Amino acid sequence: MVTQGMRTMLAIVKRERTPGLWLQETPIPMLGAFDVLIRVKRSSICGTDMHIYDWDSWAQKTVPTPMVIGHEFVGVVQAVGSHVHDFHPGMVVTGEGHVVCGRCRNCLAGRRHLCNKTSGVGVNRPGAFAQYLSIPETNVWAADPNISLEILSCFDPLGNAVHTALSFDVLGEDVLITGAGPIGLMAIAIAKHAGARFVVITDMNPYRLDLARKMGATIALDIRTANLSTVMTDLGMKEGFDVGLEMSGNAQALNDMLAAMCHGGKIALLGIQSKAAAIDWDLVVFNGLTIKGIYGREMYETWYKMTSMLQSGLDISRVITHRFPYFEFEQAFRVMKSGQSGKVILDWSE
Ligand code: NAD
Ligand code: ZN
């Protein structure tokens, strides 16, 4: 139990409504009757955390201050609320960063990832870049302790990748991924694991294209110097890609993808496009394309699939490229910003 004497902890906090983050003493979060208090062991940095660090317009209108940030984590149960029966001190756990309402139509139907009133850990409620995190037991995932802490700390973005990559059947299909960021890199391994024939990925960052090759991409294409139609000819593809995973958030990438899809192709859209992004709608209509928007992960079918695929040989360990102790978070954010990284981990173990 957390004793009376140690009511505060260290946390990475958005304190001022200006760019930057602050490591500071913060109250240990409250433990409600249905909550689980977690001693954080590892956390990993997400693009969302970068937006909060930079204090862009999205962050300014979304994040109240002060706010403990971060939502990708793994830890050990420290204490549980009086109504929690399935979790016990010492269990290794990770968790879902979207806290859903439980009462809307989708929640009641068991489609919690489509809840229309979610609140975000480390965005609208205290987060995981801290020594302790308190979340509802319905958000806690009992982890397989045989999976490494580093990998477990990436279950949130791995869940984005799995939810996107498994949205459409890829067995025997040719898959195009645009954007070799951490999530695109993970999606390579998932699509291969799920039986895709060719997995082609595009980016313009040589460091990430190199990682993409290590992750098993059939071809990792630098779109500054080559194009997709040449790749298709080289691979002997005749009609275009069957499944597209848009993971860059870049409008040009989406347009490249639309033009490279086969008739009847399926696209899962994870990347967050700007409001002004324009596409050639003729390609969607006349080629009979399906486009599905992806937000978050399915609770908890995606979590189940992540676990079982890791248990049956899925390997995403190469996506993790950097590790820092939590008090060196400034260096960690700098590495993330440079683009010369995959996933960057913060270590909270003493
Ligand atoms: P990231 O920003 O690290 O990676 C994006 C990659 O796309 C970069 O490596 C960049 O060089 C590359 N890129 C830029 N322009 C390109 C182009 N024209 N063609 C090909 N590649 C190009 O992002 P990430 O953390 O891997 O996340 C991927 C995307 O998914 C981001 O847009 C992110 O905002 C979004 N996202 C969405 C959700 C959701 O729930 N929908 C969740 C997490 C992340
Ligand atoms: Zn809901």
C-alpha cells in the first residue's frame, strides 16, 4: 500500500501553457473503489506527447493544465480499490488509455472503441509518465509476464497497428503501408505474421526505411527517388495493392496510395490528415475502394490478438531503438523529434 508518509511522486507534467514539460513532485493519484493503482515501470513516448510538449493548437484546445502526461506504459499493481477483485498487488499490467463512458449506445453494445464520450489518460486525466497511475479496472490489461516490459509498454501503439492491419483480410494479399513511423514499422511485422504476400512501405526518412527492411518489408521505398508503379512492375504485380494502411498522416501519401490500389481495394486510415487534405474522389468511386477510419484499439479484442501474436512469434523488438531513465526525458523527446528513432522508452524503475 501507499503509506501516509509518501503522498507525492515524481511525474512529467504539462505545468505551463507554453512549450515544454516539467519533472516535478505531484500528488499520488486517488484510488477509487473501482480503480487500480499501478507502479509504472516503463513508459513510451507517442506523437501525442510530442504535440503536448510543443503545445500546438490541438494541445492548447484539448489539454487542461497542470496535467501529468503519457499513456503508453507497463507497471505492477500497487493497490486496488475495494470493489476490484480481478487484480492483485504484484501483477504485471498495462492498460487502455481511452476511458469510455460505459453508457452510450456503442458502449452498451460492447463496441467500446466507438464510445462517443471517451476521456484520454495523459490528455484529459492524469497520465502514465509518473511513478504511479490510477485507472479504472476496466482499463487494466493483465499482461503475460513472459513478454518483455519494453514491448508491453508499447501495447497502445502496437494496438493501433494491429487494429489497422487486421481491419481487412491480408492473407495472400499485397499490402501497401504509407509512413514508416513506429506504428507503420510494427504494421509490417503484423501484416507478414498475418500472411500477406508482399508488404511494401513508403517513407522519405532513410533511418526509418532501414528499420523497415529489418522489420521484414518486401520493399521499403524512398518516395523522394522512386515511385510505386515501378515497384509494382518489379514485383510482377498486375492490378495494384489489395490492402492499404495509411500511417503517415500525409496527404501526398494518401493520394499515392489511392492511385496504387487495385479495383475493390480496401484502405484503413490511421494517419491523422489535415482538414485541408484533398483526394481524387474519382479513384474512390470508379475503382470501388473502401476506406475505413481507425481510432484507437478494440477493447479488448485487439489486446487479445496482440498478446496471442506475440506469443506465437510476432517480433516487434527492433522498433524500440532508444531507452532513457525518466529524468532524462528531455533527451528522449529530442531523439523522438529528430526522426532518427523508432519507439523511445522511459525507464521508471529505481
Ligand atoms: P510518425 O509521425 O512517427 O510517422 C509518420 C511517418 O510518415 C514519418 O516517418 C514520416 O517521415 C512519414 N511520411 C511523411 N510524409 C510521407 C509521405 N508523403 N509518404 C510516405 N511517408 C511519409 O507517426 P506514428 O507515431 O507512427 O503514427 C502514424 C500516424 O498515425 C500519425 O499520423 C499519427 O498521428 C496517427 N495516429 C493515429 C491514431 C488513431 O487512433 N487514429 C493513433 C496513433 C497515431
Ligand atoms: Zn460510451
